[in-house]
Amino acid sequence: MEKIIATISESAVNGTNAGSKAKDDIIQISQKAGFKPMIITNPPSHLSKLAFLIKSYCGGLKKQYQTNADLIVFQYAGYFNFTTDISLKELRKYNPNAKLILLIHDVAALRYQQDKDWQRESKIFNSVDELIVHNSKMKQWLEDHGITTPMVTLQIFDYLTDLPINDNNFNRNVVFAGNLEKSTFLTKLNVNTQIDLFGPKPAEHYPQNITYQGIKKPDELAKFLTQSFGLVWDGDSIHECDGLMGNYEKYNDPHKVSLYLSSGLPVILWKQAALADFITKNNLGIAIDDLANLDNEIAQITPEQYDEMKKNVHRVAEDLRNGKHTLEVLEKVEK
């Protein structure tokens, strides 16, 4: 069986971008399963976009998109709309007998709650043969909103790294890694627990317990995760994950969960987050309602309980580093 993994390149994006890391990892893992990569360049300017569009009308993209594939998995980013729309049409046009599958990284309509996004995305999702979605909650939301295409769930994103799995002592400290501009809840998180921050666009001031540690690339960040827990939270409030980004946590598999687990860190996340069940059932961390209770929640964890969490995290870290979830879902869609 000829198999293709198609991806729009993010080479122009800053090297600290986690979205690029997620897609690069899937390319690498899929090659283990016999997939050949197709890298699609996103036209960076209006002029290059116009040239790309004209080529699509005149058959000038045939050489780029025509394959002998029986199966094409396209990594759907939730952005690069122009290039995505043309690429999917070209892949269908020149590979009419291939099974076309979207591996979804983000659903823009679910993330930003925009009707115009959903009008476009729903048509795309219903035009392909199968969808790979994050989890059962995202699958249910899509079904409830009119998606009839068959879906399989990834459960959690894998995370490739060659760095050693951290064997940290139980120091009760916490790390948060991500885009700090949209993580405004951190400016209000005035607790006793020491919290280290990594990522771009920090606020000018944080409470005394929070220390900004700078920007690290995804492939080197794990070296600096010497804390006891990795925090996953979004929005403006410490009492819940609120706003558009907070609501998205109910359906999304944040890539930072995979970063923390693959690095050997148990996770702290919102109790209503889509991955909360996965974390708690496998004893990989704790799910909490309110960050105002962070000190108390961590204080209740004994060293023995933490050691048990670490053992479980180590097992899952090996799975994430070996691409277990991606390989399993790719095997499902091949059938």
C-alpha cells in the first residue's frame, strides 16, 4: 500500500512554535509506518498566493499533488486556510481513488467560536473519507454539529525527544510552558507554590511566587523541567478555564500535556478538561476545579503518592517517545 503524510510547512514560523513540533513528530512517526512525506509550501505573500491559485486552475500543480497513493493523511492545522483548501481539492482531483483522511490538530470554529469558520470547516470535514480527532469529547462535539464522516480518536499526542526522562525530586514546584500572552490567569495566581514560566510574550509583572525563565525551543525545553508538576490551564481566571481558550480545553488535547509527560512530569489540569479523565484514571497527575486551591491540592500529595505518579508517567513517557498513539491510529485508518 502506498501511503502519504501531507503537511503544510511551518518553516517560516518561529522555532519555539509547538504546533510545528506536533506536526514534525507525526511526519517522523508516520515514516516508521511506511508513509512518505509530502511537504507543501505555504505561499507567504499575496503575489505568491495568486500564482498558486492560477496554477491550480491551469493544472500547474499536478506534478506536486499527483501520487500513486492508496491512502493520504493530511495534517489539518486549523489555519493556513488558503493553502489547505487548494491542497485538499488538488489531492482529490489528482488522486481520486485514494482514501483521504484529515488528522486534526485544531478546529478553528471550536477554538474561536466563529460561525464563518464552521461554515468552511464543516464542509471540509464532511468532504473527506475519515477524520482523526483528539478524543471522544471532540468527536462528540463534531457529531453534534453535523459531521457525518467516520472518526477515530488519537487520545493524546505523542512527543518525540531524545533527552533523558527527568527523575526529579518531589520539590512541590510547578512549571507552566506556553504562549504567556494568552495565559493572563498567571498574573492573578498569588499562591505560595513556586511556579516557573517558559514561553514568549510574558507579562510585565507576576506575583512574587512566579518566576519567568525565558524562551526555550521545544526540543530543548525538557532539560529545564526540574519541577514536580507541569500545569495546563487557559484563560483569564484562576477559578476556572474561562473564555474561548478555556472552553477549548474541554475538547482539545493540549500539546503541553504531552511535553510534560514525555519529560517525566506529572500534570495538573482543569477538572473539566478533555484530558482530565486520561490523567486521573492513569494516575498521571491531578485534576482540580480552582487554582486558588493549588497549595492545598499539592500539600495533600505524599512522597509515596508522588513516586507512584512518577512511575506511571515514566511508562507513558516511553509510549509518547515511541509514537505509540500515532502508530495505533494510523493502523486503524489503514483498514
